Amino acid sequence: MFSFRAPPTYPHAEIARALGISVGTVKSRLSRAKSRLRDDLTSGINDGGGIHVATD
């Protein structure tokens, strides 16, 4: 099983400050990245390939 989580030691506000972007942008980019990863992992491999993708 594969689980994707942002490191709990990096709050959204801290990431935003480090990158010079808003907290909302951090959240949307993380959400988009998780969605793309989920799509990539499930595309064509949920046909018995042995990979299970858990969603929140």
C-alpha cells in the first residue's frame, strides 16, 4: 500500500513562507500533486497489477 502525505513537520504556512507564495496556493498545489499521482498510479494498473491506491 502506498500512502502520500505531506510531512507533518512542515505546516502549510511554513511552506508558503519558504516559497514566497500564499497558503492557499500551497494547499492547491499539494492537492493537485496528490490528484496527479493518484491518477498516474491508477491509470492502467488497477487491472490486477497489485497496486492499491487509498484515497482520503
